Amino acid sequence: MDPDAASVSRSGVAPGDRLESLSASARGWHTIQMAVLGFIGICGILRTTSSTAPRAIQWLAGALAVAALAVACMAIFTVGRVAYPVGDALEGDHAVAGGAARLRAGIRLTVIALILAVIAALSGWWPSPASNQAVAVTGTTGQAWCGPLVSGPADAISVRTANGIIAVPTQAIAQVSPVGRCP
């Protein structure tokens, strides 16, 4: 048997060439992972401190963001070992198989980190409680009332005014508009 033929794997490509192409692929993924890590960092920076979400949801979102950061760092380290192998790397098919397994694991960890970051960011969309902003209600006769809306009869709009709660029947309303403050 030819000595050169013994060094070529069954696929017809030398293990060194396969290891080099695997390393090049890992370097591409490494760049993507750095972008994911940056995305997680930006999500943390853009996070508002005056959230209306319950305290438990805020803590859960914070824990998920920290977990996303930790998983992203593990993914970068895992893929980095394939992208930039250190001198103690094995030679041959074992190195290629081990590198491919680490690359797949790093890609999975990257996807998990992204999912955790997105779930953590969802708490920022927590609905805010209804506000007590004032509205101006104008009747068909020209009379006007101003104040926050309150619960009342089904066929009327109820407004809390300085003189008490006024229920204006819907057929007697000409216009309803939000106002910053009542005069």
C-alpha cells in the first residue's frame, strides 16, 4: 500500500484538509457568536428600569438574561477551541470527529443563548395598567364635561368631574377626546 494513500481518509480528503475546513467553518460561526453576544449585551443595556411587570417576572427576566450571557460565553469558548486549535490538538480522523462534535455543540449553545435572550426581552412588553388620563366629553347640545373615565351604565360614558360622576348617554355624545389636564 502506498504511504500517501494510508494518510488519506475513506472520503478521499486528508484529515488535515478536513480539519482545516472545519476550523474555517468554526471561525465563521465564531463571528456569528460574537454578534449574538453583542445582541445579548444590547438587550441588557436597552432594558428599562421602570417596568410594569410584576417583580417575579422582572427577576425571572434578569436571571434568563444572565443565563443567556453565560451560555453564549460557553458557546464562544466551545467553538473557539475548534476555530483556533491550540498546539495539543490531535491529528487524524479523531481530531476531525471531535472538532465537528464541539462545533455542533457550540452552535446548539448559541441557539439556546439566543432563545434565552429573546424570552428575557419579552418581559419588556408587559402591558401597562390603564391610566387615569382625562377625557373631554362634548354633548350634542354643546355641554362639555372633563375628567377621567370611570365605570358606569352600559349605555353611557361615565366621567368623574369636579362636581361628581356624570353619566352621559351614548346617543347624547357628540365627541370624546383625550386631554392632558382638565381646565
